[in-house]
Amino acid sequence: MSIEWKGVMPAVTTQFTRHDELDLELFKVNIKAQLDAGVHGLVLGGTLGEASTLTTEELRTLTRETVAFVNGKVPVIMNIAEQTTKAAINLAKIAEADGARGLMILPPMRYKASDEEVVAYFKAVAHSTSLPIMIYNNPVDYKTEVTLDMFEALLQECPNIQAVKESTRDTTNITRIKNRFGDRLAILCGVDTLALESLLIGADGWVAGLVDAFPRETVAIYELQKAGRIKEALSIYRWFMPLLELDINTKLVQYIKLASVYTNIGSEYVRAPRLTLQGAERKTIIKIIEDSLKTRPVLPEYKNLSALV
């Protein structure tokens, strides 16, 4: 199997009803908005997807429903964030059986593994599946960095490890990766507030968060910069920044879900122990959203720009 690791790939939210059940109808409303906007892939079961609160059967339902709904338009990628190698391998096999086209994999959770253990973990999962893999490198939140030397060891033995979700917050790492591996390892920015900078210096794509509420603006930034229309992309990006900053907070799930309520493609229901926003914090986030909506830009026609370049 192969995936073209480029473009905008939303880390999609999981929609719940007020009774804490999967809301598949609203979930598909959001997915349709992503597809209509022109996204290039979908990542299920990440932090924004509240995967740590989902049962295996719920994850399987989301994968199967998404694969059927998307019907081959874009690849569906399942995230794996497990505590043991055995559990990660099992989830990889399940994802493949349920129709996922790729995997995004975090280092082992909870246990602070050594570099050698992390490499062995990734190799074991990669060898257990034919699916292409994107490694999620986020030492800020998950306290484990996948270094260039670790990637070297992985790429030598695992041809299906093909991409990295780069979330170190150090944009110079993009150039280091390109200098070391060329096109062997695709780079997708995983931090909304660094997306345009990352794309302009060589990132191939963007695993995005606020796309769950503002899909057209997100894809427009990617397509405009790719076509060399940097000023237009920058104008949208500057407008977007107060919203994008919602992605770099521990309550990003609640913040982004609330934003999606205001754009009519999601609900704010979250699964406990998360709680919906209350009080002064809620008022602060609503003000950011409402202020941004008042000045929401009129987007240029951004689709199919590559055919015009």
C-alpha cells in the first residue's frame, strides 16, 4: 500500500451525543465538510479524537464508518497510542482489517522508554503490518523525542515508515530532516501555529487541528502557499492565528469542539474526565471565536491551483 503524504490531513474529532454515545450522524457532517474543503487525508483516533477514552469497538466503528463514507476519496489513517508493543501490534492489525490505509504511531505511552526501546517498538509494529506509517514526534507533550539517528535506524529496516508528524516545535528540525533523508521521509507539521512557516521551508503537509472547525481556511492556506501566492496565504494565516492558538493548550479538545459549534459542523460534547467549558474560561474562548468570525475572510478560489501554475 502507499499514501501520498502531503496536504492537509485533519486530526478529526470524535462526536458524542449528550448521552455519551458516538454521534455518527454529526461525525459524518464534519467529515463531509472536510472533504468538501479539499483535505488530502483523515487521521482518526488522535488526541483530538479522544482516543484514550474510546473502547476498541468504538474505534473500529469509527474506522469502518469513515472508510465507507469516504469511499476512497482520501486515505483514512488510524492513530496508535498504546502502552505495550503487543497492544500496538494488535491495533495495527485491526486497523488494517477495518480498511485503514495508513497508521500514525506514537512512542510507547506512560513508560519512558529508552531510545533503543522506542526504536524496537516502532520496528515491531512496522514489521507486523503492510500499512504505510507516519511516526508522531511530539516530545513536548509526550516526553519522548524520536531523534534523527533513531529515524536512521528505522528507515534502514522499515520501508513502510514513510513520514513524520513533526511536533517538536523546532522548525529547524524540518531542514535537518530534509538534509539527512531527502524525500525518503515526508514531513507533516503537527503544530497549527507553526504550519505556514513549516510548509514554506519544506514540510510536505499539515496534520491540522482547527481544520475541524475551519476546514476551508486551513486548506486554502496550504493550496495558496503551494501555488506561490504567499501574501494571500499569509493574510489568512494572520487572521487565523488567534484560533490556531487554541490548538496548543491542554484543553484543545474542548476549545476546538466549541469552535466547531459556531461553524455548525460539530458539538461540544466531550467524554469524561473531560468536561465542557464553563465560566470565565468559556467566555474567553467564545470571545476569541466570535471576534474571529466577525472578520472571517472571503477566500479566493483555492482549489485546483496547481493546474494553473
